[in-house]
Amino acid sequence: MMWWHWLSVIGSLAVTGPIGVAIMVWLMAGKSWRLTAIWLVLFGAGMALVVATKMAFVGWGVGVESIDFAGFSGHAMRAAAVFPVAGYLATRSSPWWVRQLGIAAGVLLAVLISMSRVYVRAHPSSEAVTGCLLGLGVAAIFIWYASTENHMALSRILVLLCIPVLLVAPQVEPIPAEQWITKAALQLSGRDKPYTREMWRKQRFPLD
């Protein structure tokens, strides 16, 4: 269980958020303005979809009961977006097979983090899988665009930017993102209490 908990922490906003910013800083330092904009749009869109689906469920009960889906897993989405991209950019100046290993390592870490969210009972498999697929889509699109750029350096700088985040983050207090989302959803929907999965069950079995 401790192994899964550690992986879950690595996927937290306190880790993946700063790494996402580090990627942006790396791109700006290399004067890759086009890729910087693409990264911000793609990563921002992924984050927005996570927040929107969670707010839709908390505030209005919008979800897919048949697969127990109440919103994309933010941990899974962010991990699948940032780690393959970081692996690719960190090995961008290396031979082709090294770049593929960098991407594969990022994908493997993202998949393990997604699995950890199920094992620590934070999400059902439907939310972890869909969140991971969403993040991998973000990463794949960005890497495709990045592969068309001819001049990209500073690979070691990206590694140096990411390492302190991975070392310090486990000691950082968790960011209460879920509480912020719940509060915003309740304010927008006018509800006093958040919609829960238990309400799904009561709708199916009203006499229980």
C-alpha cells in the first residue's frame, strides 16, 4: 500500500503542476514560443476538462452511473500529460531510441500513477483510465508538434528543474483542489450539499 500511496503523491498537483510549469519555462528559455503556446493550450484544456467533469457531477449529478464515472481523475490526467512530455524533452538531443525510452518511461510512470488512484480507493477504474487516456492524448499531440521543431536544446536544464520537485513534493501539504472544485460547483449550482454516488444508489433503490 505504501508503494501505491507514494505513486499517488507523485501524481498530485503539488508535483505535476510545477513540472508542467517547468516544461513551459524550458520551452520559453529555448525561445520555442510556438511550442510554449501549444503546451499551455493543451495542458490547460486537459485541466479544464477534469475540472468541468468534476463540477458537473458535484453540482448537477452529471456522470455515467453504469461505469461509475463522476469525472476524470486529475492525478491520472496530469501525470499522463507531463511525464511523457518531460521524458521526450529531456532526451530531445539524444538518439531516436533514447527518445523513445524517455517517452516510454514517462508513459509507464503515468500508468502506474493512474493504477495507484484505484488502489488507494481515490477513484474507480473508469475515472483513472479515462483520465490517463486524456493526459496521454495531450502528451501525444504535443510530442507530435515538438517533433517538427528543428532547434531545441537545454535538455539537461529541464531535468534539473524537475528533480527538486520530485524530492520536495512528498513533504509538501496536499493542495485542496477537490475542496475548491466542490465549493465552486455548489456556488454555481445553488445546491447546499454536493451530489454523491450514494444518491445514484438511492435513485435506483428508493426504498432502501
